[in-house]
Amino acid sequence: MITAVCTLFEGNYHYGVGALVNSLYTNGFRGVVWAGYRGSLPPWAKSLKAGQGYQEFSVTEDCVIRFLKLTTPKSLTNYKPDFMLQLWESYCPNVEALFYFDPDIVNKASWDFYEDWVSRGVALCEDNISNIPANHPWRLAWKEFAEINNYSCTREISRYYNAGFIGLKNSHKSLLSVWQELLEKFEVVTGISLNNFYLKPVNEKYAHRNHWYLQSDQDFLNATLMLTSDSLSTIGSEGMDLGIGMQGGSTMSHAAGGGSKPWQKQLIRQALGGTPPRLADKLYWQHTQIPIQLYSRSQLFRKKLDLRCSAAIGRFIRRAY
């Protein structure tokens, strides 16, 4: 199977891209990672070669990152379906399966697992809030919004999936079109710009009915799954190491949610405040040097020392939830 990976980033999220690619490579991925970006290219991306609309960085002889500079004003979180469709239409039409990863994910599974997974249906992971029943008021509001805009609900779903990862075959890419169309229809109907990370109404004019229940690209992905009939292959929130008390799964670790990302954290300060390092923080620092070196040896030494100290502090100081 011909596969490719893609991600989106801006600012210092390039540190996450580097660790993501390192973790994929370590677990057997060989091929092309398409990275859409705004702003500047990563400082670690040396000796770039110009391609047709992209800049190519050789990670190893058999793995490359192709950087695509983006001009969209949309928040990148709302640009995921657009980007994947653009790749298939203009850059890699021969790819049989395409996987999107958020840049704050570290992979733990073998690449053979992903290829096997996507062969069974659209690959998805549940969010930490995973159970939203078919008759939940949010889901009924999504259905109402869709039907008002001439979409039909084709199936009932009770699980809620994280939009930080999706894998699908070329034959299922129409799902991406519906996801994109729903987002753009929402912008037209409500006047709430897709340039915003969150799509929460800020004006009383829109603070009614179903608009309150569609506040993120993730909500729209889950609404899309109700309107499409592609086969799904899904795993629980352990697939991203999500949820309080989670011991960790074997697929991915996602530094999801608010707050600092692993490369931004003041680990000791946060541990003293009752927030010890997460599993995603620990795994991030295991994938920062090979094959892409993101930090100097001295920087890595200091961070690993901080990590050990903050983990020790975390055994004695815990924030009450």
C-alpha cells in the first residue's frame, strides 16, 4: 500500500513536527511526510531542495519531509480537510492512504499497524470525552444543522472522536469534502470566522439553537461521521493516552488540551503547582534527537534533568481535580 503522512504547524510547533517524524521513523515509517506551515521553516530543516511547490528536507535516505507554505487565513485546525484534499488532488494523487497527525502527537505503534488499521476502514481514536449518545442534545443539534443545510443523517453514532488524527483510503476521501463543506457552511450561516481556533459564538445574535453545539473542527468531524457511510475502524481514548488515570496505550500519545505543549513547558514550575509531567511529555523527550536532532546535547541534558525532578516532585504534590 502506498501511504503518506501529513501535518500542519506554525510557530514553535515545528518542535512537535520533528518529534512526530522521529517517532514515526523509529517505528518503521518510510516515505513522505507533507507538512503545511505558516511563518518560517524549522531551524533544524537544513539543505532543503526545491520541489514543485514545496521544499524537501531529507530526514534519511528513505524518508523526507515536504514543506508546503500556506496562505490560508483559516485557523490551521479548521484547515485539515482542505489540506488533505489539496494533497490528494495536486501533490500525491497516487497515494492510496493518507494519515493526518497533529504536531503534538508522538507515535508508539509500528507503521505496519497503521496500514493494517486503515485497510479496515477510516481510522479514528476516541477523545477523552468519548461517549456522546445518539440522542444527546448536542448530537441532535448537529443533525438539525446538517438537515437544514440539505445533508441527511445516514447512521447513529454514540462515540466521540478526536480530530488530532485520522487515516483514510483514497476511496473514502469524500468524507473530507463533507467535513470541509460543513465548516464552510457554518461560517456562512453564522458569520463566525474559520480564522478562529474555537468557533464559539461571541455575539448574542448567534447564541441560540444548534450553533452553541458546534464549537470546533472536532465537532464537525463527528457530525460528518453521522452524514457519511464509510466503514470506520476505531479505538478508544487509550489510543492517544487520553483521560485521567490512563496508564497509556500502545498507539499514540497526544498532548491534547489547553496549556503548554511538551516543548514549551516549565516542567519543575508546573510540578510545584501540582501538575506533574504527562506521559505525552515524557515520550516527547524520547523522540527529539534521532534521526532529526532538535536540541543540542546540553539542552537535552537540562530538559531530561528537569523531567526527572518534576516527576519526583509530582509524586508528592498533586492538584486536586
